[in-house]
Amino acid sequence: MTGSSSDAKLPYSLDKLSWDSAHHFNTQNKYGYAGKGRKLGDAMLQCETCLQWFHAREVSCLTDADVFVPFQRNYRFACRICAGGREQFEPLTNPWSWVVVTAVQNLQLPLEAKNAEVVECTSKLPETRKWVPVAEIVQWIRNHWGSLCHGPAQA
């Protein structure tokens, strides 16, 4: 995607954002259609075309049944800018490995970091636990099972 088509519709320039190596965070803390900041505890969807992150609450093609948790990746999404005016969303089957990774990432994120702006905490995240007890992982998965089981196979 070229920057010019998206710049006309976003209040910031995608081409001018400085991203980390994994393309998860930008130093300007501008995300979504409105260019608002991101908190680590926010559920976000990444456009597979422009790679920008959008707050789940601002993605209009999601229904009330489409509940997301932070770090969840079992979907295909194209923002309305890249998709020619209409967002595209497809839930994918969540393999067990992704379910566990999502659980561990959420359990390792300290409460104070979940509510902090990304620019405030990405460089000074509190040290996280190296190990998460299996019982905590199992309980977290049980508590969030409905969010984790989008897609064709929800067994």
C-alpha cells in the first residue's frame, strides 16, 4: 500500500511513524483511525496490508460477539483504508500454541503496564515473571475461552 492513499484519511502519516523491529509499537504512539495512543492492555487488531494497529473498539466490522483480548492474533484484518472503504475481518482457528502464548503474554504483563501508555512503558517495563504456573495459564484460558475460540473450529 502506498502512503498517499492512507494519509488522506488518517490524521497522521503512516510513512512518518518510527516502529520497533517487530512492528508492534511506534515512538509517536499513534494508532488506529483517530491516531490515539495505545495502552499495552488494549485489544488491538493489525491490518495485514499496512501493518498499522487499530483499537478493537474502533473497528466497525466487529460484532458484539467478536471479543478480543490483548495479544490475540487469530484473525485476518484489513482496515477500511487498505480495503477500499470497507473493513474486512475473518476470524481464524486458534491453535493451542497461540492460545497458550496469548495467555502467557497477558499473565506476564503487570497491572500497572496494562493501563500505561505504550510510550511511557515500553522502554521501562517492569521485570516480568520468567515462569507462569500452569494452573494460572489454565485458569486464564478458561476465563477467556470465548474470546480465544473464534473461527471455524471452536471445539
